[in-house]
Amino acid sequence: MNRELTPPAILREDAEKALVSRVKKLKAQASTTSWDLADAYMGLKEMGWTGRRIAQECEESETHVSRFLACAKKFAVPQTRPPFWQAYQEITAKAETEAVEPKPLPASEGFPPTQPVTSLDTSISTPPVTRAERLNMKPPTPFTLPSGPSTNGQATPTRSVSTPPSRTQQRRGAAAGDSGTNEGKPKNGAVGFDWKPFHSAYGVLVRAIDLLGNAYGCKETPAAEGLRAQLKKFESEFKSLYQKVAKQKAPE
């Protein structure tokens, strides 16, 4: 086909197909963590493709594509690029931080942006009561009735009327009077240790070894396997400690 007579639309379509084909070829070669793949995504993005379309055509998640595009955008100059796994880890950490931090509402109709509300501002709010203060709370002060009128020359003696404690105060008093044998143990139904952050952090370390291995061709080397073995040993000893102190088997 004579390229000089080929319409621009056809040339563009050929270029798009070539980029998609390159992405699939890199994935088939297990080069899923390389700058080549990020540049291929960026090429489709510069042709007007949305992140969703790139993800659908290349059979990847939108999160995966967006982070690869962020790497290619931030480190656009190939000569100044760090190792890909390092750039990807930086972009991922930034995305997770932005997902947690509250963002101000956008400005509208000439009004300044509204800052996120992080706490209630009220003049009648009282300072929080600590657990130690709750356990050491004193009983309510008895209410004393005033003296009555004098009868046969003597004043009526005063009477003390104690306000009965509420159910909450009764439970606090019972907790303060415990023998302390269960101190340090979670109550029934309460979560003593949340395994979700542990598994998340453990997964980051496992993926970091794979990213480093894919970037430098050392994924299956003895050094990489040694790092994985150390992680397995740490996980096993951590779960043994949990089983010892929590008196229950650690989740798989």
C-alpha cells in the first residue's frame, strides 16, 4: 500500500493496532513491569484513548493501566528514568495516600473551596474521657434535702438521697471490680488483631521481589528465592506468636 495515498484515519488505525499488538506481545513475554509497556499505554493515550478503553483492549484492569500511565507521564525522559519497579512503587504509594486523605470540595459560583470537615466544632463539646478516668469515676454525690421546719423545738434532720447509678455506670463499676485476669485480652466479639494490614504489607513485599526480578531478569535466581524464603519464615514465626498469645489458630 502506498503510504502517500493512504488516508490519515487508516494510518492512525494501523498505529493503534500496532501498539495494542505490542502490549500483548510484551505481556506474552512476561514483561508486564517494564518501561516499554508503560510507553505503549502512553502512545494509545496520546491517540485519544481513554484509560477504560486501553484496559478493555489490552485485557487489564483500569488501576493497572492508570498507574503505568502515571509512571510514563512523571518520568517522560527515558535517560532520567529510575528502575521501573521503583517508579511503580512510588506512584502506588502516592495513590494510596491520596485515597485516604480527605480532599477539599471544589469551588463553585465564586465561592472558595470548602475544606473537608474532620471534626465537629461546637462550643458545648466536652473533652473526651479516657478509659482510666472512666474506670476511676467516683460515685454520684448524694443530694441533701434542706432542713424542714422546726417541730417541738427541734429541726427536722436532713436526709441524703443518692441518685441511683445508671446501667452504664453499673457496667463500668463491674469492669473496675474485675480481678484483672482477662486484662490484655479482647472482649467477646471484639477483634484483637486485624490481619488485613498484615496481609497487605506482606503482599507488597512479595510483589516487590517479582517487580525487581522482572525488571532485571533475576526473578527465578537463588537470591530472589532466598528473599521469598525469608518472608515465608517471618510469616510462619509471626503466626506462631499470634497462636501462642491469642490462643487461636492464625488465618491462612
